[in-house]
Amino acid sequence: MDSEEASDKYELCLRLYKDIINGHSVAIDESKEVYIKHLKDVDYAFFEQKKDLFKMEAEKAGLHSEEKLLDLLHESGNWSKEEEANYQVIDKELRNLRKTHSKIFLDSQRKIIGQRIKEKQKIVLEAQAIRGSLNIKSSQDMAAAKLNDYIMTICLYKDETLKEPLFTYDEFRELDVDTLTMYNTIYYASLSNLGADNLRRVGHCGLFLNSFMLCDASPYHFFGRRGADLTSYQGIIASHGCSCKNILENSDNTMPDYDDIDDVCEWFKREADIINKKYKTKPTKSSPNAGSQKQERFEGIAMVGATQEEMLAVAQEKGATPVDFHKAAERLKKDLKKDVLNSGDILKIHD
């Protein structure tokens, strides 16, 4: 990353840090400010309860559940059970691929998974288009729409103290479609940068960690409230802060002076892996080497498709020395004056 990109990420971290500490984000509605409240974990549990209530109201009004609706669509020939089963399988595969993609280290492998995601996503979108073209709303659809409106009314405020709601629930549902769309856009856009990657960056940012460490990594002393009263975003960066404190106290290495916050995050991740492996590889009493003070082992790591930079990063994490096998083999041929190396010769590469 160049310095400008690193600077942009750091500035974004500062803005998000301010919002997370304040417990709200700020957006502009024409000429006035709108304050978007950050939710607590318990709020999401309450929303599930509210959604069930809205679903019961919809079914009392005559709307079918999604399960019943799919049965009716199958009977009418508009959407078969086989099509629905295939849709659910592919949708699950897509969700699993996205999880895998987020955990892959190598850029080359991420590109392969990314291509598979695009292929599956195209199939899912085509199926959703057919499914949605039937234009029949289920009780779940109605419940989701009402819940969205309800969330808007308890998250949008006129003042930064979050005391005066922008709308009541009934007022919000009376707004015209364009205004509803505008406020939905404001809400989701204001929170769009508060995803897992940016929360990780804020949680590893020196500005936050320095203050958090001064409070002995205590969320209560840092935020001034009990854990149950923290917003979800506050809880997440506090968790990152506690993890960083643990790593710094147990690491044998000193962090380099990084400019890019992503490099900082990667350093903490590598150190965490090193620390975990150090404590997991202690010999047991039943081990034949349990009494020895030191146990050496020879280990080779092959990474298909890895670039030189990726191999260097993994080697640093493992405390290993990267070897370009092709170049090493050519040098050994010259040293041994051989055209072909046998298996015994190859082992000398690692001497």
C-alpha cells in the first residue's frame, strides 16, 4: 500500500472511532443533521421478538407463511419444489464460499474463490429474479418490511443526545415512497463503513489502543458503562483491544513501525498464531521426547500458487527460511557436478 492509501485508511479509522465512542453516526438530510443510533446486542434479540409479532399480525390479516406460499406456488406450477431445493442448496454454497473467501490468506487462492462466488452469485440472482417475479408477499416479507420501518424510528434522531426521535413509527409509515427510500439510504450509508474489516482496523489503531491500555483494557473503565450497555461496535473494538493487550504481553517480538493499519493488523495476527502454537506444542508425559529440553524437527511447507511476498510472510510467521527449490536445485547440481539429483541429494538443499 502507498502512503496515500495508508493515510486514507487511518483517517477513516479516526472518523469511525469518533462515531463508535459517541454511540452514533451523523448524516445530512438536506440542510439538517440526522443522528443514527448504534444498537446494542440486546436490541437485535428484541427485534427478533418484534418480527415474530409482525409475522403473526400479517398471518391474521390473511397472508400466507413462506412455507405455505411455496406449497401453493408448487401446486400452481409457477415454482416447483425441486427449483426451491436447488435454490436453497446454491444459496448455502454461496454463503459458505463467502466465509471461506474471508479466511483465505493467499491472494491467488482468493481470486479463485472469488471467481466461484461470482458464478454462484449469478445463478442465485437469476433464481431470485424468477422467485421475486411471482409478486406474492409472504407473512415473513410483510414482517421484515414492518421491522425495517420500526428499526428506522428507533435509530433516527434529531439531536446528538438521542432523546428526540425523528419520527414516530406511525409517522414513518405515512411517508411517501421517495422519502422512505431516502431515509433508508441515509441509514444504511451511514453504517456502511462499520463492517468487520474497518472495526478490526479501529480495534488495532494506536489511538484507541493507547487509551484502552491506560484503562488496563477494561471496557467498563474505558467506556464508563457495563458490558451489557455497550453498543455492538463498542463491544467489538473492546474485544480487539483485549486481544491486542494479551498478544503484546506474551509476544517475544517488537512490532515494526508500520504506516499502514492493515500491516499492524497482520502483525498482531501473526504474533497470535505464534503464541498459540508455542503453548499448544508442549510435549505430553507419554511422549517419547517428554524429558528432553529441546525437540527439533524438520518440516517443509509447500504453498501452491503463492507469490514471493506471500511465502516471505508465511516464513516470518513460522520462523522458517523460504527456499526457491528450482534455484537451489540448480546450484546443487553445479556443486555436485551432476545433471540429475537423487532423493539423497535433494535433502542437502535443506542443510
